[in-house]
Amino acid sequence: MYTETLSNYFVHDLKNFSDAARFCLVELNILLFAIEVCEENGQRRLAINPDRTSQYYRIAKRTRGFFLAGSSEEAS
């Protein structure tokens, strides 16, 4: 398991967890299974496989992704 801050590509082009997870699996061969988001009050929260009804479904700046990958290089 690895964590990495998601790039601006995830924020501006993919925009939501489902698209990001699909991209990671199909294009990068890694599994994105959760994100850590920073709320307005600065508190961090973990969202595991958030769906469309979750307030954390949209990917924002400074979001960290949690990945299952063969190496840290694959996850970065």
C-alpha cells in the first residue's frame, strides 16, 4: 500500500473518484481504493471508495490517494 498526493491531472481532468480509480487501474495498472481529503477547517478525513453520494467524491487539490501497487515507483 502506498500514498501519494494526486496531481493536478486528477483535479482538473478526471475530477471524481470513479474516473480516477478507472484511470489508475486501466492506464497505470494500480488500484486506487481511497482518498484523504483536507476539509475547510484543516481536518483530514479518509474516504474509502467514495460513491457519487459522498461529499468526498469530487477530487480537490491536495488530495492524497491510497494505492495498491507493486512498488512505490508505480504509485508515484
